[in-house]
Amino acid sequence: MFGRTDRDQAGSDAAWGLLSRASMSGPRRLAALMLVFTLLLSACGTEAAPTNTPVPPIPTDTAAASSAANDTPTTAPAASTPTSAPAAAGDQVVNMLWTDNNNLRQPLIADFTAATGIKVNQVQVQYNELLDKVNTTVQGGGDTDVIEMDTIWTPQFASAGWIEDLTDKIGADLKKDIPESSLSAVTYKGKLYGMPWFNSAKHLFYNSKLLQDAGFANPPATLDEFVKQAQATTKQGQWGSVWAWKQAEGLICDWVAIMYTKKGARILDDNGKAVFNKEGGTEALQWMVDLLYKYKVADPASLEYNESDVQKAFQTGTYALTYNWEGDLPADNDPTKSKAAPNVKIGLLPGSADVRSSSVNGSEGWAILKSAKNKDAAWKLLQYMASPAWQKKAAITAGDYPILSSLYSDPDLQKQVQDFPIYGEQFKYLAVRPQVPGYAQKSDIIQKHMHEALLGKVPPQEAMDAAANEVNAATSNP
Amino acid sequence: MEQTAVTAKQRGGKIRTGELSERALGLFMLAPMAIVLLIVIGYPLADSFWLSLHRANLASPEQGQPFIGFDNYLFAFRQPAFWYAIQRTLYFTVISVGLELALGLLFAVLLNERFRGNLGARLAMILPWALLTVANGVLWAWILNPTYGIFNATLMNMGVLQTPKSWLSDTFWTMNMIILADAWKTVPNMTLLLLAGLQTIPSELYEAAEIDGASRWQKFARITFPLLRPVILVAVALRTIGAFRVFDIIYVLTGNGGPADSTKVISFYDYDQAFHYLFFGYGAAISWLITAFMIVLIVIYMRLLRSDVGP
């Protein structure tokens, strides 16, 4: 979650979804809501539990189905059509569900088809609709083979038995160039349930001019240095730091990154019990609260900003330091968009005496559904996506940060992206948000209590204790 | 059954059967619509109620969907978050409807006067109402932006504020700013209803009052307000129902019901449970509870209205 896809589209998606909702008026809206509610349910409820969705034997000769599958346009809602794509030799097909909304990766799909002869049927949705779409696809028994999977969904999909265990397939030769942190996005309980697609993490963005004016040649390497530099750069009309600390997932991302500067920090223990209140989370929250109230070096507006608000604020050139996702740099250093141009640089997120750097994993991956009818073709597609051929071209055409370490020293890519090797380095220091089913609810609980502390209403220790208790009780929900 | 048939026959004769067949024809012609309505409204309603009696966590399919009676409802009553959401909803409803009524009444009375440019004023008044709620939310997000918003700029130029204020990161101000944004859009609705009501008041009453030497305030308090009461009640009832279900403007302005859940109204809570956490059974139960709350409100208003007829 909160990779580039999300950040770029979240706003417009939300607006669109709501526009269509808002265009209905009065009681009709209630009726429609209930309708959506129940239609969704009747669609999902009457089917057998998805763990044992019957998979019909692969038909050997279904010409009609084949042509139907071939005729499916790329954006057609094929998920619910009953056509089954055949896996006859020489005419292999794979059906996938993903969010290539701007079609930047279509040449790569064409490359794959040219290289393997396997045709790819695509269903494309907006990121914010993806989880719902996966849910209905799985519950409704569509013919999708491959799905895009955000890191925070891995546990839910894996524990519900929706996706294939790929541990045996992703062998040592594949893994040797993919850092452990990238694989962690698709790992649940030690097993690999997907193929990493692109890397995403928070990075340190700094305004090198403001830091130099304050006498700092280098960005902060530790949280203590961060405070010092932020103090030195905070003055009238200027803030040392700005954050995406709105009550939202981005708040959790920063908290996790800060927390893991402490060696041995843990969010959950081995039994899945929340222990963050005792093992690092409270210190991290205390640090955040101190930035606001003790050192007064964080813009109070941080509490209503999300990542794109932070980017816009940073582009005013009046902020020295911030945490944000990769991919912001070109716009930040574009003089037509940013008053901070050309002084914005990226660096590793601060660490501590024990930890060199600590960021949070926002990567996404690919998974094969258990109900897939074209598993061989699907696996070939996943292999291709992890290959240098796909990864390098995707970095150039779509701005996907590669999962392969070796590509960060690739001269072509270094020419394309400012400070490219730093990203490669940062992707080695990624903490993972709790990989538990029901993550969305637990994250919301923590966000709420953190916000109470950040608003100065509750001391950090009290907020963290309350959050941990509620998270541990959340498993007994209705 | 038999007896009624007999009495019908006894009373009956041909006219009765003719009536019956006419009624049957009517029913027959209504049937397609009735069936469609039953399918698209009746069935989903019944199904969602049935669902609310089950534990249906779509994210944990291994649990199945067992029948749990009214446990979802009882669970809701034990949740502090549920009651907090109700409390925030009531706060929003009371303050925003109160504000809208006060402003709506003021504007309606003003627009009911004859003056140059009345038509233009009426048009300008209605304009915000034509805006989509989401567009309104985005608009106010820009106005309230702490760094480049016009609200802070204006207040700072006027000398009210020394430094920019972050309106949407304060548990007190966020909800009140949302109320302001919502009122800006919905006051026209209220104004229009009240204006329509005002125009039904016969002008003879005012003429008679003037002859008797009544002041402006006396005319308002003794004529306008009493005669307008039924309309006010209807307008308030409609707005209360609308305000109780508020969702979109909060979603646009806060994203997650923040800060610290202070704007997480009951619709938002329901949305989270059903579509964010996939607790469909619990989500269905919450939406039935919302419906129940609204039925109570409607009954109260209807009582008030009935006792108010014939002033």
C-alpha cells in the first residue's frame, strides 16, 4: 500500500467514486447503498467457501471459449464472465487483474507475448478498487489467473487460501539478485506467495540549500542529527520538517520507519500479539510528539497532510526535511512546479547508533490465484516480470523501481534517474508492517491512538498501551 | 374465507364482480412494477437484514458464515467506538441543522421582501446547492489549506491570526469547519423550502396587522413564524435525515474520519466495518441500526407535525 500507484490515484479515485455516489440524492442514495451492500453479499454469500472452489478440469478443446477469451478487450470486466481460457499447447492464455491505468507497461506485455507466444488478457482497475475487485473475483469464481498484490494484502490472501504458495518455484537462482526486503512483501509465515513487482519505500528528501545555509554539508544520518538540523532550519516562515501525519496509513509508515531505528524493535511478537507499546513503538511516537511540541520543528499542519500535500508543501521551498515515497524528485526539481528546484535531494532515512538506516516497505507483487486455470502460463509471466528484461524496461518506461539489486548500478538507469544508487541502497533497509490478516482494522486502531498523542491529548505511552490492547482484542470481533 | 365469499355473493350481484375484475386488472397492471420493486428493493432489504444476523467476515472465509442471532447488534452496543460515532453524528446533526435553519430562515425572509435584484439574489442563493458535495469538499479543502488556503490568508490580513492555523488537525475545529462547509451548500435547500412556505402566507394578514400598528418583529413572531411552523418542521426533518447520513464531505476533507476519529460519524464507521475490514454481517447490522435511528427521528417529527396542523 501507498506505493506510487496509490498516491497518484487515491485522490482522483476517491473523487470519482464519490462523484458517482453523490450524484444520487436523498433516500435513493440509502437505497442504493443497501442495494450495493446486499447485491455484493448475495454475489459472494451463496457461493461455496472459496477455499474449496471447485476447479473444473482444464478443457482440451474449447474453440468457442478460446475465441471468446481472445475477443475480450483489455479493459472488459472479464472477471465475472464464465468463459474459461484454454491452456491448449501453442495457444496459451493468461488472465490478469492489475492497475496499469496509464498503459505504460503495455509494451512489456507485448514483449512477453512475443517472447513466449502466451497471450495476456487484462482487467484493469484503479488501485482503490483493486482490493474489492480481488475479493469479488475470488468469491465469485472468475477466470482470473494472476493478480496484483500489495504488500499489506499478502497475509490476508495467503491465510484465506486464495493464492498459490510459490516457495518451491522461486528458487535460489531467482532470489540471488532480489534483496530479502523485497521478498518480504510477498512473504507470509516464511513462505513466498508471490513475485515482487517493484520496490517502494519512504526516502529522506532534503532541501540542500536550506541545510547548507544552516551550516550542514550532509543530510542527517541519525534521528538525533535530524532534530539538530531541523532545529537549525526552523525560523520565521520556514519549518525544519513537514510530515504526512494525517490519520491515515502514511502515519503508520513513518512510525514504523522511525521505530525500526531501534535494534530489535517489534510490532508483534511471535504469536502475533501486539507488543509495539513495549518494544520500540512508544519511543518512536514520543520522538514524533517531541518534534511537534518539545523541539517545535515540525509544521503542525503535518497532522492534516497526506504524502501529496507534503510534496506540495515541500515544493514551496520553505521546508528543510521530509519523509516521502520515491518518484517525487523530478517534480520537486522542476522549476515550473517547485520553488525548491533544483535543490531537492534524496538520502537514506536516518538511523541510529545501531542501525544504519530504516525505512518502510511499500512494495507490490504478483500472485497466482489457487483457482487459476492457466497456472503454467501464469508462472511464466511471473518469471518474465522478475527478469532484467522486464525490470529494466519498466524502470525506464513506467518508473517502476526495480527489485533487482544489480540494476541500481546500471549506467542507463543511472543516467535516467537522479541519485539512482541511493534508492537501491535504501531498499536494503526496509521494515515491514505487520503481516497479519485483518491488517486494515488494526492499522486504523493504531492510527487513531497515535493521533490522540500527536494532538497532545494523551501521553505517548498511554496511547500505545491502549492501541496494543485494542489490537489484541480486535481478533475477537464479530 | 368461505364466509366472506358468501357475504360478498349475498351483497353482491354483478356490480361486485365487476368491481373485483377491475381491481384485478389494476393489480395485474401494477404487478410488473411491484415485482421489479420487490426484487430490487425488497429482496436486498430482506437479505441485508438476514445477513446482519450472521457472522460474515469475508476476509476470514475459514470461519464460514454462522448464524449468530442478534450478536452483531449487541456487539455494536458494547463498542465505545460505535457510541463515539453516534455522538459525533448527533453533534454534526444538531449544530448543522440548527445553523442551516437559522440562516435559511433569515435568507428566506429577506428574499421574500420585494427589492431590486431579488431574482438575481435568489439565483445566487441557489448556486451552492447545485454543486456536488464532493466538489464542495474539494473546494473547502483548498480554502482551508494551511499553507496556501484563502481562509488563513484572509484571517491573517485582517489581523485575526498571526501565523497560519491548521484547521483540519484540531479535534474541535475540524468538525466545525465541516459543518460550515456543509451548511454553505445546504442552506439554499432550507431557504428554498422556507421561501415557498412564506409565499403561501396570505398578504391580507400582514395588511391587517399593519393597520393595527404591528411592528416588524410582531409581524414575524405572530404571523410568519406560526404559519411557517409546518414547513419548518418538514424542512428540519428532511435536513436531519440528510445530516444523520453525512459521509461524502467528511470523506473528502479528512479521508479517514480524523483527527483522532473526531469526525468519524456513524456512516463512516459503517463504511469502515463493511468495506474496509470486510465485516459484512456487522456492517449490515450497523446500517440497520442507522435505519432504526432514523425511523425514530421520523416518527418524532411526524408526531410534532400532526399536533401542529391547524394552528
